Amino acid sequence: MSTVSTAVTYAPLTPTETRAGLRAVARVLDVTRDRVRYEATPDDLADVFGRAAVLRECLGSADQFREHFRVTLQDLADRHHAFEAVLSEFDTLISHPAAASRPRARGETLYARVSRSQSTDEDEMWTDLGGGD
């Protein structure tokens, strides 16, 4: 009697997924650092760090990343509105990977940069210049 495997196999993380995931984790830590200074409660911090640990674990497995990373970011943004920009940046980087190569102005989010550049020819210029970064 033979057994048939029903396990789903996934390709490894793409460079875009890896870059977007690492950037999102870094942004979660940045936003959390800023929130500690002004408004975060111990319960908020425990919740955020718990979800950050899930995000970190998802980076080690393509199937976990594809099934849980964005869902975890969405949940974080739903529970703590300060993380909505992180989710937007992640979505933008996944859908427009060339946007990540352009240097950002201090304080400028990736989401704002792509939104602004979509209405001008600037995006093409940065795609060309950013390829060598």
C-alpha cells in the first residue's frame, strides 16, 4: 500500500518577499520605539512584540511567510493604528518592488513615495537610477 503525500510545497522566498519582510519587521520595531516614548502601555508592547516574533518566524519559512506574514501585519494594523503605514509599505513593496531601490527622503515612507511618483514621470527615472544600488 502506497501513501500519497498531500503536503503543499512552496518555492523559497523571492528577493522581493525577503526585502519586503525584513523592511516590515524593521518598521514595526521603529514604530514601536517611537510609541514607547509617547503612548504605549505594557500590554500594547507585549502584543506588538508577540506579533513581531511571529513575523520573524515567518521569514524563515516560505510557506509560513505566504500564509501568515501579511495576515499578522494586518492584525497588528487593525489592533494598533500606528502600524497601518507598515502594512501599506509592505503591500507597496510587494506590488512595486522597483520602488524600494530609490533613496527615500528623511521621514518619507515607501508608500508615500510610490503614491507620489505614480502621478509623474519621476518613477521611471528612479527605476533607472536605482538599479545599481
